[in-house]
Amino acid sequence: MRSALVLVLLTSAVVLAACGNDTAPTASPAPTIDFAAEARRLVGDAVFSAEDLPGFAPLGADNLQSQVDLSDQCNVFDPAVIFPDAVATADSGAYADALDDQLVNLAGIYRTAEDASASLARTREIRDRCEDEFEVAVETVARDFLADLGIDLGLFSTITVAITDYDPTAVGEEITGYRMHVNVNLVITSQQYNLHAIVVREGRVAGALLYGRFGPPDDIAETELLRLMAGKLSAVNASLPE
């Protein structure tokens, strides 16, 4: 009887030990997400499309980008110049409305918010390094434009170009802006052109709006464009992997 009881206890111990050694299946590791590949996939969503810009139409080769002759290191219409260390960049192309207001939208995605923030600081370096080149290039465009209209500047006409800091409507986590003001003074009339270059950051994504128009700036239209751009940057930032 005692030997039978011992056998039962031993059998139970073996069964319990076997059950205790059972382990849950090991969970498969989460797949590694390629940040650079995701950045390249998403960056196009950070810039304007035709659907975003009612009243504007894509421009062909005849646009401000093609008219202004800038060196590679000063070509502010190139996203690689504005966002040189970005993981991925995008360019909306040029758009214009019926009044010939023109805009270009650029974007860059960075691995960290700190890197994206540094891109805004570097825009001042570009401005300081390229200011003389900008002024000469824009003055040349203005002279060629007048010549095509058969207008000779003459002795008493002038073209002045000035680049200054500019405080746009606050959007995003960070924003910085510059204004290029061109004034053409003829004997009987004058004309002005304003080009605003505004860079905005939302998290790890930065965007640039280059918006130019004849006459005084349109603050209302510009604010709408900035808010639209900031919204697109924020949406892309939220979609990026950690």
C-alpha cells in the first residue's frame, strides 16, 4: 500500500514538473522599419499638390526658378540647398495664379527634431553667403523683363534690391522668414516685386514656402498658405516611425 502511494506521488511530481516546464511561445520580434525608406515614401505628402491650391495652376518652364540664374550652392529653389542634410526632400514645382503670383513649396525630413531645427538656422548662412548673388540675379531678371517690353531704363531710372529679415504669421513649432523687395523706378512710374522665403518646422519635418508677387505682399493669402503647409508637415511628422 505504501509503495503504491509513493508511486502515485512520484507520478504526480513528474506530471507537475512537466507542466511547469511548458513555456509560452516566444513572440516574434517586431519588424524593423527602414526610416529612410519611409521618409522617401512620405515626403511627397509634405508639399503642395494641385488639389491643395485652388486658383493656382502648375507652371511650365517659364517660371521664376528658370529665370533667376543662381549658382548651385545658392539655388534656393532646390530642396537640397535649403535642406542639405535631410534624409528625404521634395519639391512641389512652381505654381501661379491669374495675377501671376508665383509659389514654390519644398520639404525635408530629418531623423531628429534637433536636425530639422538646425536647418532653419542654416538658412541665415545661405542668406549671408548668397545675398550679393541674389541681388545681382534678380536685378538682371528685372532688366531683361523691361527690355522684353521695350522699356529702356535710361539715366533717371533705377532698380533696387533689398533682402531683409521678415516676421511672417506664426505657424508650426519654429518659423523664420526673409523678404526680397525689388523696386523698379522709371521716369513716369514705379513697380515693386516682393518675394518671401519662409521656413517652418513641425517635429522632424521642415518646409519652405517661396511666394512672390508684383505689388505689396498679400498677407491674408500668405497666411492661408503657411497654415496649409504647416498642416501637411505636421501630418507627415505624425506618420514617421520612431
